[in-house]
Amino acid sequence: MIGDQIVHNKEFTPLFFKTEIDKRVSQLAREIAVEYDGKKPIFIGILNGSFIFASDLFKQVNIEAEITFIKLLSYKGTSSSGHVVRSLGLEESLFNRHVIIIEDIIDTGTTLHSFLPEIMEHQPASLKIATFLTKPSALKYDIKADYVGFEIEDKFVVGYGLDYDGLGRNFNNLYILKDDDSGQTE
Ligand code: 5GP
Ligand code: MG
């Protein structure tokens, strides 16, 4: 298990092992549980990438809490932002609720920058972001996550729910692209 992984002919090398990931996710869960005790927060996991992080995090948040999942559809809009993101599958009312978005990774921040206004339309009592990873040097929008697993350099990663062209989500460890080419496919 310990060693490099080949995915679609690209070579990836371990960045964080599962034991380290588990430790960090447990810490985040404890912080969230303390902050949200008595507030009955609703977590919103962004599919597909966040499903493993969301599951590991949520089962350790030992307070009264809900979770739901949505898919984001991203397309080129005609608006000046040029990028529109709408959600699919959100059935719960978020009005006056304490909402925590769960993301796999914030890269440029484009996705959340486009999507957070839609959440705000529901008038939640509060809105915070928990992300497994951030790439601070790639960030293009003023998006700040409140709970961050790890900050990483601007290179492509797979594993722990994150894929490279469909594969690699089931790797327990997190792997980073070995070559110097960035490997960005999305
Ligand atoms: P952003 O909109 O912040 O630029 O990108 C967010 C989305 O891009 C993530 O939810 C994820 O789907 C994808 N993404 C960005 N960087 C990576 C990466 O290094 N690996 C993988 N697998 N996906 C990434
Ligand atoms: Mg994603």
C-alpha cells in the first residue's frame, strides 16, 4: 500500500498517509462539535469529491447535526462573471439554519465563489466552509475556508475521494502528481 500509484499513465506519490489524515479530520470534527453544540448545524457535502471527507468528518461530530449532499453544475454563463454554478439536489430548507459546506479542495475558489451566493439566498443563520484541502497559491477569489484539513502546493492530487479522470477516489492515502506538469484535468 505504501508507495507510488499509477493512474491513467501518470505517476503519483504519497503526500499524506491515512493515519495523518484521520488525525487531522478528528481534530476538525472536535473543533466543529464544540463550536456548533446546541445549534443543530446542517452540513452540505459537495459531490463527488467530498464524500469520503464528509463521511469521516460527520461521523465524529458528536452533536445533534444533519447532513445532505448536492451536486454542482458548472457552466459558462452569459453574465460578466462568465462562470455560473447551480446546485442539484438540495431539498432541505436552509432558512435560519447553521450551514457548513464540506468541500474536497479549494483550488482557484471559482466554484465556491459562484455557488455561495445561491446558499445566501436561503438566508441561513450562519455559513461556514470546511475543506479537506486548499491550494493557497492558486486562489483567485476571496474565499476563506473556516476549517481546513491541509494546505498544499499548487499541484494535482488524488485519493481520499479526489479523482483523476474518474479514478483514484478509493485510495486511502492522498497522492500528489510526480511530474512537473500540473495534470489539471478539470
Ligand atoms: P476551484 O473551483 O476552487 O478552482 O476548484 C474546485 C474543484 O476543482 C474541486 O472541487 C475539485 O473537483 C477540482 N480540483 C482542484 N484541484 C484539484 C486537484 O488537485 N485534484 C483533484 N482531484 N481535483 C481538483
Ligand atoms: Mg469538487
